[in-house]
Amino acid sequence: MQLKEFDAFPKVEADFVRRTGSGGVLTLIVAAILCILVVGEIGEYMTLRNDYKFLVDPLINHELQINVDITIATPCDAVTIDLRDIADVQMRLSDKLHKIPTHFTLDSLAQSGNNRKKSLNVQRLIRAAKKAVALQEAAKQGNTEREACRIYGSFEANKLSGNLHITTLGHGYYGHHTDHKVMNMTHKIDEFSFGELYPTIVNPLDGSFEISEAAFEAFQYFLVVVPTIYVDRSKNKLMTNQYSVSEYRKTFEEDMGVPGLFFKYDFEPMTLMIMEESSMSFGHLLVRLAGLVGGYFVTAGMAHKVLSAIYSGFKPEQVSKRRQKV
């Protein structure tokens, strides 16, 4: 017994193979369609999707880094920065963060949101529309340049619920009484994030601003921080934090409240893991390509045989033969 008896792919002698013009046209059409389909399959394989998983926070961190870059329309010598957490631990941050005297105008506020490119969801679109209206109203009062203070830097705080507040001396904290004429809570936020600083990551408050309408006005931001782990297809991990935010502002009379910026944050006990994955494995891609090419060639060959049989049945010589038989 010879091995050729087990050949599942019998060969046809070249003398018995007849090539036709219609077969050539069909081959070109099939090849073009197959190329399009194969490119589509490879494109689907290259497309990445995100898989989301929630798990109990596995990290035991007692401290967390907080990064800020905020400009407020009040002189630096009148600004104080403090933090108080749920354990009643108070931190004086005025000496730990950098305070640089500066100036900004309404034009600088309008351009603050253009420093970073970011996609706009519905919430950001609504907030952007409100800011545009506020800028238009403020522009009617003139584009006055105000003395301001840029507060930026990073510091370590307990990983507990806390309240970071930026206020003026003599209003809520001890110190010389700040003149009401220089008090203005108009501000812009270029950076507010938790964890290691990654400048390319855009957070909800980055690029936002508020225009104060009175000396005694408080802006409150309520943040819910979610520890987040990003895992790419090569299993590289990036551990950071993202947060959602809601805001509230109120105006009051003197001695009826503390004017300033208040960032009240809380931590979720769950960690969000975002894993980058392909829509299919490489082996799955090979199986799909093999099935696509083989199945399409078989289907096209059968269609060609059927169409050839129909076409040959309507040839003049075949019609005359049928008439002679009749």
C-alpha cells in the first residue's frame, strides 16, 4: 500500500483543465472581495475594547498624594490653604504648596479650558455652556485685570474622607483680617487629581473655572474618588484614581459663612479595573480567515458552475439541438 492512496486531494491533469474568460472575471471579483473581507477581519482583530471589573480595593495605603494647580483672584498674602480629614487631623498647607503672585483676566479664563484636548460628554457640554454665559455676563462689566495667586504642588494626606479649603485670612481661620475689597473667589482649576501625577490624564475639574459675583461667596465641590487600575494588552499596569464631581455655590452676608473654595472628597471601597483586550485571539483570527477564504472559494466555484450551466443551456446551438429533437 502506497501513501498516495491516502491522498485526500486528488489532482486533475493539466490537459483536462479548461480556462474560460468568465472564470477569470469571477476569480478577480472573488479575490477583490476576499481582500476587503480579510482586511476587515484583521482590522477587527486590531481593534481594542475595554473590559471593566470591580473588586474590593486590594491596596492598604495609609496616605495618598493630592495634586493641585489652582489660580484664585485674591492676593497670595491673603490666601490660606488647609485640610481637615474625618479623623480630625488638620494640615496647614500654605507652606507646603507653592504660591506665586500672578494676574489673570476674563480672556485667560476663557482660554483655560483650551490647554488640554478632551472629549466632551453631556455633563461637560452643559457646564461649558453655563461658563460661556457667565463669561458673557462678566464681559459686560469690563475685562479688568485682577491680582491673583497661583497655588500649585503636591502633598501627602491620609487616605480618608477630607475637606480641602482655600480661604482668606481672618475669615474662618486666625490671622489678620483681609480687606473685603481684595476678596474675590473667581478661580480656575488647571489640575486637581489624586495619586501620582500624570499630566496627560484629564480629570473632571481640569480646565474648569468659576466667576465670583460677590466677596462673600463659597464654592463647594463634592468629589467621589474611585481607585482605578488600567491594564493594557501587554499586561502593563497603571494605578491611579478617577473621580466624579458635583458643585454648589452660595452667596451670603458677612459673618454668615466662610467664603472660599471647598473640596470635599470621599473614597469608594471598590477598585475599578479597566483591561484593554483584543476582540479575538490570534488563533481565532486564523480560524476565521481560513474559514472565510475556503468557504468563499467553494461558494464562488459552485455559483460559477450553476451560472455556466444556465448560460450554456441558452446558447443558440443548444437551442437548435433541442428543436431538432422535438
